[in-house]
Amino acid sequence: MRNLHRIQPLFLALAGLFLLECSSPEQPSSRYKGIGYVETGTPSAVMLTCYSTTLIANGTDCTAVRIALADSLGRQLAHAGDSVRLYLDGEGKITTPDGAPMPVSIDTAGKRYVSCRLTDGLCRLRYISGVTPGTVKIEARSGRRWPGSHEIHLLPAGFVVKHPTEEQLRPAGKPVDRMIGADISFLPQLEDRGMRFFENGQAIDALRLLKEHGFNYIRLRIFVNPENEKGYAPGKGYCDLAHTLIMARRIREAGMKLLLDFHYSDYWADPQQQYKPKAWEGAPYPALKDSVRSYTTRVIRALAGQGTPPSIVQVGNEINHGMLWPEGHISRPDQLAGLLQAGTEGVAAVDPAIPVMMHIALGGQHDEAVFWLDNMIARGVKFDVIGLSYYPRWHGTLEDLDRNVAAVAGRYGKPVNIVEYSDFKGEVTSIGFDAPGGLGRGSCIWEPLGFRSGLFDRNGNVTSLFVVYDSLAVRYQLSRHP
């Protein structure tokens, strides 16, 4: 693990590299047996977890790799014994957990891979970095099942690792709400297609329905110019400022609060893509910072001007590999920190009391979560709540999530929210609330209005799964009415 803060600085300077155990956490007994695991079943997808997807290009930095199979409900098959091919596109090598080399084969398309066979449902390996900075793709395939994949970003060997001071780790002190939230940014698109929602045979507004089942927050993503040809919604502009203002009024009228998610792009922003909006292309770094600051202020001022200010703001979406590439890539940590600071300044320019969230897609990946948070906090990035994404096909087991939430809450003393998830609804939300020290702030499900969430059927009818949220609202004492 990256317990670098415990290693003497002089030794680090002499060695010039990370010292990692490169081992994934052992699974505890049976807390989630029957929830995250099943004994047998029909595999539909490969689960691939790389416990760090940001490594140093020094030929020695490494990460544990965990491979399993999942059924259609996302549950790991505990006794699967299938074979898996692991493909590596880029520098580095795949080894056994103890570092022993593995035989390399060539498939019919001329692609290189190593093979492993699951034992009691698992295969554990190790990826060791190459020496050239850049992006490496790892993909695990097993027959016709959905493959699992990760992008690993290799950083220059001269990357300067920093760690926060005690002063920087002091809690910000802003109150952060406890949340049962839902990202329903797709709602205007669904409604424009004629989608309606029903409970007990009666049509009902989606926001009212969520409110009545215990939800108290709605999360909305916002793009800069999504109407552009290569934007999120060419010609239509869904999730732009105009649509966000309309949705914010609906959220207020439903008696709920708004979590605003800035993508700082015309298109989806996530660990694999953080493209600059077209209007900011070609701008030098100082101008990019000014654009982030002024755009953030403009959006929040418009929301506040109509009486619907956000209650929490995300400065960036799944930004563990950075944002506004290439200037804000994690390989340029000082510049990334400057862009994040500009975003937080843009929020504070309208209302310094609004809590700011930093959102990283590392639900069960503790090593990388600490690496990112340490380096950004040490470079002066100030924020109030840690947001995590958790999708078990990529981000580890429920046990991994549980451990990581508890560990980052304890290390940084900041509230934690699992701000994107879909599977294991009750368990994930409980983990989000139960962080030690009273720092758990709940969760926000991603796009629950589609039938794939299990909360609705294909015709928009409520399913019995909503009882999970009825119970959570009671258990965590959240008001179910305005």
C-alpha cells in the first residue's frame, strides 16, 4: 500500500520510487455473503479491479489486480473456475502476486495476453509499470461475457509526491447534509420521449415519487456547451444551464435539495476522458483557470438568482486522473490543483457557505484514493466532502468499499459520500452513512429512473425494490416530507 507518510523522507529521496505491497485486501468472513456473492449462477460479466490506476513510470511501481466473474445482478460467483485472458495494451508486465513472470500468448488477432484460471471464484495478479509515461489499458476477457477493463495512467518518474501537513488536515467545519440522493439528469430527455412514471397504477411526477420514498437530494450534471456537434446533446443542449435552471426549480418545488455536478466539458467527463469544452480549446493555462472560476460563478449565480442555489457543489466529475486534459492531468499535479482551486473560488464568490465536494472514482481502491487526496490537499486544494463512485465491476468488493470509506474518513476527518453507485442499494447506502466518527453522509444513486436500476419496470411502474429506500429513510432518520 502507499503508506508513504510512514517512510523516512531521506530514504524516499535516495530510492526515488514507491514501495508498495501490491497486494489486494483479503476478504473478511461472510458479512456480505448472499449479497455481494453467490455460490453458483450464470456468469454475465468479468469483474476487474486494479487497486491503483495511477502509477509511476519507473519500472517498479505496481498494483494488485483482482479478477472474478459476476452474474447479471453484479454478484460475484464464489466458486467459479473459468479461465480468463488478461490483455495488456501498453508498457509494463503482468505477473503472479509474488512477482513471478507469466507466459505470454498471442491470440488469432495478434494480441498479447496472459491466462489465468479462477480458483474459488478468484484470480489475483500484479501489474508492474513500464518506464514511459502514458496510458496503459488492461482488459480481462472470459468467453462471451462482458469484459472488464481499466486504464492505468503512468506518471513521469520525477513526479513529486506530497503529503498534507497537520494544519491542512484540519476539518473545514462547513456543515454537510446527510443524503439519500438520486442523479436524475436524464429526466428531461426521458420525458421528452414520452416516458411517464406510475405507482399503484397512477401517474406521478418522478421527483415527487422519489421524495415520498425518502430521497432528499437530487444530483444534476452540467456541461458547458452540450449542444455542440461533439457535445453531450448535439443541437438539443440537455444538461446545459437553461435545462439545469428548470430542473432546479422542480427540485425546490418538490422540497428537495440540489447537488450540482460540474463536468467542465461539453461531453462526459470521467477517468477515461476529460476533454476541454470547445470554447476553452487552445487557451493557455492561466486562461483555463480564469474560465473555470468565472464559469462556476456564473452558473451558481444564475441558480441563486432564481432562488434555487445548490446545497453542495462538485468541482469536477470522477477526477482521479485529473480534468481539462492535458493541462489538468494528474501527471501535472500543481496545475490540476490550480484548476480545482479556481473552481472552489468560483463557488465561494457566490456563497462561501456552500460545501464543495471532490469526486474520485475509487470506491474500493484505497491506495489510489490516498495518493490523490494527499497530493491535492498538500498542494492547497480546500474542500469539504469526499465523493466516491462505486461500481463493483471496477471498484472492488463491498468489503473494499467499507474499508476505504472508513479509512479515508479517519485519515482526513472529512465527511464521505458514495455519490455514484447502482448495485447493492441498501448495503452501499448503509456503508455511506456508517463511516466512523459520524462522518458518513450517505449516497446518491446514478440514474435510477431507467429499468436497469431495478426500481422501475420497462413501462415506468414502481417495483417493490423501493422498500429499500423507505427503510433507509427511517433507519437514518431523514425526513420524508417537505
